Amino acid sequence: MLRILIEDSEGKSKLAPINPEANDITIGRKEGNFIRLKERNVSRNHARIFSTPEGLFIEPVAARYGLKLNSTKIEGKTPIALGDEIRIGDYRLYIQDENKPDVRKEENLDSVVDIDPTLQPRLVVISSNFAGREYHIMRSKVTIGRNPNSDIQIQHQSVSGQHAEIRRTPRGDYEIRDLNSSNGTKVNGVQISEPFRLGSGDAVTLGHVTMRYCGPGDFWTLNFGINDEPAKNAMMPIIVAGAAVLVILLLAIVIIFKISNNNPTPQVITQPATSQDDSASKEDEFLKNLKECTNSMKEGSFDMAQIYCDKAEKIIPSDPRWQKMSDQLHQELMAKNAYEDARTSLSAHRCRDAMDAIENITPDTWAYREMMDKNLKSEAHDCQENKLLTRALESIKNENILDAELAREEIRTMRSDSPNIEKIDEAIRKAKSSKATGGTSGSPKTRPSQVEAAQPPKPAAPDPTEMCANATKAKMAKDYCGAYKLYKKIKNMGYPNDTCKRAGESLIEQYAGKCAKQE
């Protein structure tokens, strides 16, 4: 039977079975998904895995933050196989067969274990004053830094106390991630911001210390072949011949210098193109591609922008200007995905989802300008406001005044001068007035007897309905911990209605970690 191994950014793991009879395995941040991933860089309905006669497939649903399969971004239906890595936000998912042995066999998924010496990769220092030093990666997860508690200790002022971490993945390879170090971590000259899968020969730079990553069985060393005595003897005739040629060249230069002093006639000397000319040409081509990338982004042609940005990277890979442009393109793509998500939600009358998507459209992007030109934000607000008005009026008809008031307050937070607020207030006043007079079918109210009136009033029990209203007001005032405490009390008493329960359960789940400490 197939299963999915889910790993978060901290390396914690859990398993989810794949039911072959299930049509869809939905993945996202929203409740109700088969696999729920709670981090903010996961969309509400991010992706789905499904089975066909041709095999297992995955496709993005509303993945505004992107979906990657084996480090490659995918846009549509894509086949997946055992061992494939699926990247969703900070999570990694792996397809496994529980009947076949895992790479890590019976070890605990969250444990750190020793690695067989024959399977240990190495780091060989190729810079600084201790070049040639080797560090063996002897455990499934190791930390690297200047701190004495680090598994691999590197005493260099540019290396942070806890600088980076290397760990073995369920696929059996290794990846490195930066631990918020001061000077950053680079692989092959490019600074990394998320876990990077290492390949044999990769140059890993921590601060100013550069090391070569050597996979298991790779016998590369810094001094490979230098201490081989036969090789040294074989090189001796070449070294002697080279020295003789150098002496002859020096004598020739001295003779030419003397002749030049005796014959001051000016001479025109032509020289081949220098490396400076090549560098200038590379710089011009690099800047040209960066400019085209910028222009394409402004026009919303992100596929072309990606092409030009990739060209710039190939010309000068380590240039920080390219990295800045790449980050900007990534931000533009995320904003574009959110914009498309908002439009799709509006067309399906999912007003709240559209508003959530709009909040993720970054200012000063193409998507933001398109949103403003098309009044998409106003359209989403009007859509949600009309829904709330309809809900409030329907609740008043059903004598659920609290729900109507909640809808009214939500409208007020969206637009304080909305005419719909007065419409709801008027409907509430009429409903309360009708109830006070007994309505059309109610019996006249009786006055309390003198005995009852003489008795001291009993303290009123807490009203869950009123407490729900107060919790809503606290939430609207952004006193989230105050609302959290009220909803906790209401939960213990029993929610008075479904509306209060939905609001309470959602806020309790969201603020439990933050507000529980204050209790």
C-alpha cells in the first residue's frame, strides 16, 4: 500500500496512507483537506494527488506559492513515482511503498542516526589557511559552525556559531540549509534561502570558508596526485625545460630593451583582446538581459522575464544584481498567482476567498496595478458585503439577532460608512419592537406578583449569546487574546449557536499558542 511521508522545515515527519479507492487526495491549508499543511506559504487549496489507469498524478489547484516536483516547478497534471519529492511551501512530501524497505529502513523518522563509514560524504576545505582539511558527515543530521557544540566545528571569524545544517533525506541524498547565519551560505556561488540538494563536486561556502562536497565513494582530495613520487619524477624534465625557456626569454627582453633605447623611432604595437575586453562584453550582455527581464515584468510577460533572467544568471552566476532581479521576479509571480486566485474565486462567488487572495497581492507589482485598474478589491468587498447583508436579514427573520449583529460588525470593519449598516439596524429595531409588543400571536405579558417583586433579584447567569457578542467586539478591536479567553469560557458552557461555534473554534485554534501563555 502506498503512503506519503510529510516532513516540515524542522525535519519532523509524519505518515499519511493513500487509499487506492479515494478519487482525490487534497492538500492545502484549509480545513477539510485530506492532508492539511498549516504554514502560511501553503495555499488554502494547494494541490491534489489522484490515481488513473495510467498511474499516480499530481497537479496544482490554487497553488499561489508554487508546486515543485523534484526541484522543478510544475503547472499542470504531472505523473509521480515512488521516491519523488514534492515541495509545497516549507514542506517536503515523498511517495513511498510501505511493503518496500525505506532508505532509512527501520530508523525513527525523527531520529538522528550514525552513517556507515563506507556511505559517509565529506567536506574538503579548499580555501583559507586550513585548506585540505576534511570533515566526514558521520550522522544523518549534522550542524556546522564555530560553536563548540556543533557537530562540525570550523574556527573562522566569518562562520556563525550555528551556521548551517546538512541532513540526509528520505531519498538517500543530502541537502544543506542555512541556520540564519550572519554571512549566509552559498552553493556554487549562489546564496541559498531554502534547503538545497547537494551533488558531488558542489562548492559550499560558509562565510569566507569554501569547501568541496564529496559524495559517498568520491575519493577527491585537495592534494590529489601531488604526493605521488613517480608523477613527481616524470614532471622533472618538463620543469627543467620550462626554466631554460624562461631564461632565454629574459635574455631576449634585455636585448630588445637596449636596442629600443638606441633607436627611439616610435613603433605601433598591436595587442590581442584582453580579458578586460571580455569582461566588459560580458557586463554589457548581462545588463542587457537584466533590462529585458525588467521590461517583461512590467508588461506582465513573466515567461519572457524568466528567460532573460536565466540568461543573465548564466553570464555572471554570482552577481548580486541577478539575485535581486530573481527575487523580484519571484515576488511578481506570487502576486500574479494571488491575482488569478482572486479572479477565479470571484467568478465562483467565493467572496471571502477572493479577499484573502487580494491581501497577498504585493504593492508595486504588475498584479497590483491590474487589480487597481479593474477595481478588483472593490468588487470583492461589494460581493462579501452583499452576502453579509443577505445573511443578516435572513437571521433576523429567524429571530437570530446575534448572527445579524455579527454580520453587521463585519460589514463595519470593511467599510464604516456602508449604508447596509443602517439597513440591518433598522431591521433589528423592527424585530425587537415586534417582539416587545408580543407580535401578532403572542399573549399579553403578565406583571410579576407582589411576592415575586419583593424578593431580591438572583444574580444573572452568564449569557453565552451576550458573551459571543462581546468576544466578537474584542476580535474587531484586535484584542485577540481577550476574545480567546471569552471563547474558551463559552466553549466550556456550550456554544449557543453554530455561528458562535465556528468563530470560537477558529480563533481558539489560531491563537492557542500565543494567548495560552497569558492565562
